[in-house]
Amino acid sequence: METKVLSTLEEIKVYSDPYRLKILNIFHKLDRPATVKEVADEMGEVPAKVHYHVKKLEKIGLVHLVSTKEINGIVAKYYLPFLGTIEINRQDAHYEPSADELMRSEMYKLLSELYEQNKERFFKQVKNSDKPHASITNNTLYMTDEEARLFFKEVVKMSEKYSEKKKDKEYRSYEFFSTIIRNEMD
């Protein structure tokens, strides 16, 4: 599975925007190449607004143009979302304190939005099903910083096996959301 590394403040700002995260979710939900108009219709938005945000996502490689088709004299552009792992990794070690604060703010916004989206999916599944397929786990793990880095890599690698979409009716889509942080209380 391919990994997309977002390393600049600008890339992280583009990705952490809640509206753009919703656009990415719609592309994933449609599960096929889609036009901006199709995404806008799904969101109940005007295509011009969605187009602006799709261009931002395209610039950092989170959506890409896969084909075009002329329909009644208008060129329809079909996009697919990036399907790999998105990693945030600050490469620039010379951040100014103000840029550092901006980076923290964007990371907070991104994590909050991802958490909210996953929380909504979780409760929707539990509420709308007599046999909910949802689990929560929260564990304290004890390891070195290097072990923690390797552990997270193993989790990502393990999930790759299940990331490819299967058309068999027995397969269902599950959302997997995970974080690992060092407990600064120790």
C-alpha cells in the first residue's frame, strides 16, 4: 500500500479542513471515479465550492484526475481519492515558534474532525443495527519510543491486508481509526 507523507504546514492545512475531509469521504463512499458535480450533489452543495476544494486536494495528491469525458460540449473530469496511508511527518526541523503553534492547531483540528467522523459512524452503526459490528479498545502500552514507532508501522502493515476493496457480498467495509501517543505523565 502506498503512503502519502504530508510534511508541510500548507499540506496539513489542506488535509485538516473538515469540509475537504467530507469531500474525501464522499469520493470513498462512491467507490468509483466521480466528478465534482456528483460529489457536490451527494453533499447538497454547489459544484463551484466543491471544485475549489477538490483542486486543493489534487494539488497535494489526495485526489487525482483519472479520466475526462465530453458530455453535451462540457468536459467532465473524473477523480479518484488517494487510497493509501496518509502520514503526517514534519520534515522541516527549523520551525519558528509561531509555525509550531500553527502546526499543533492544524493537527488538533484534523484529529478532532477524524474523531468526530468516526464517532458518528460508530453511534450510527450501534443505533441502526440489532447486531452492531463496532468495537472500542483503549489500552496503555509500555514500550520504548522506537518500539512505539515500530508498533504503529506493524498496525499499518497489518491493516494493508484488509484495505483492498472486495466485491464479494460477504465483505463489509469497516472503519479503523487509531492513534498512538506517548503518555507524558510518566
